[in-house]
Amino acid sequence: MKHTHSPALPGSVSRLKGPVLVLASLALTLALSACNKPDDHQTAGQKLDSAIGKTEEAAAEAKRKTEQSGAEMKAKTEETFAKAGAALKSATDNAESSAKVAASKAIEKMDDMAITTAISAALVKDPEIKVFKINVDTKDGAVTLNGSAPTEAARERAGAIARTFSGVQSVDNKLVVKAN
């Protein structure tokens, strides 16, 4: 068997030379352009480690910001509670002060009532005065005697009796002398 060259084969090879030449040129261009890029000489594993490192840094930064925000929130909450505590203390102090004032007034009224009762009881025990109606009023320790007395001496004695009690600040003796 005799081997003959087909005339189409040399033409096919010549037809392939153009595209192969273009592909080779393209590969050479890409290779040369890659030379211009900085090569970081990292393997895929190193690049992955670098990416993980950057992710960890971003996570750490996010954690720091969250902690900072949490600390700010805690500080604001503590400040709010401190203000609320101060307001509550102020309200409590005001209420306590008001209660003390009210208690003081109640004690003064009770003291005034006690003074009035004690003076009235002492006047009723006096044999000369007891038959006369003497009205005793006390306000803040100031005693006022109203009514009548049989004599000037009885009138003066009623005033003197009123002055003997603790808590009496003054006595306004308005008793009028009237004979029985």
C-alpha cells in the first residue's frame, strides 16, 4: 500500500496556523500582562487565612463597637436611675418635711388643747371663779380669757392661774368684773 499525501491536508494545516497563532499571541499577552501585576506569592490556603483574619478583625471591631455601645447604654441607664433616685429622695424628703410640719401643727394644736383643758380645769377648782363661765382659748401658746369674774382679785387670779402652765406664751385677760 502506497501512502499518498492528500492535497487537502497541507491546506488544512495552513488554515489552522492563523487561529493557533492568534491563540498563542493571546496567551503570550496574558502572560506578559500578568508580569506587570504585583504577585503576592500567596497560596490559596494563605489567601484563605488572610480572608479569615480580616473577617476576625471585622468581628472584633464589631464586638468592640457593641461593647462600647453597651457601656454607653449602661452609663445612660445608671444616670437615669440616679436621677430617678434623686427625684425619689427629693420627693421623700419633701413628704417627710410636709409630714413633720403637719405633725408639728398637730402637736401645737394638741398642746393648745392641753393648755386650754388644764387652765379650764384649774379655774373650775377655784371656789370663787368656778361659778362664772370663763371661756379659755389657746392658739400657739397665746391664751385668751373671755367671760366674767366676780371681783378684780378673782379676775387677776384667773390670769395668774393661766400663766402657771407649761407652753403658755402669753395671757390676754379679757374677763369683765361682774358681781354675782
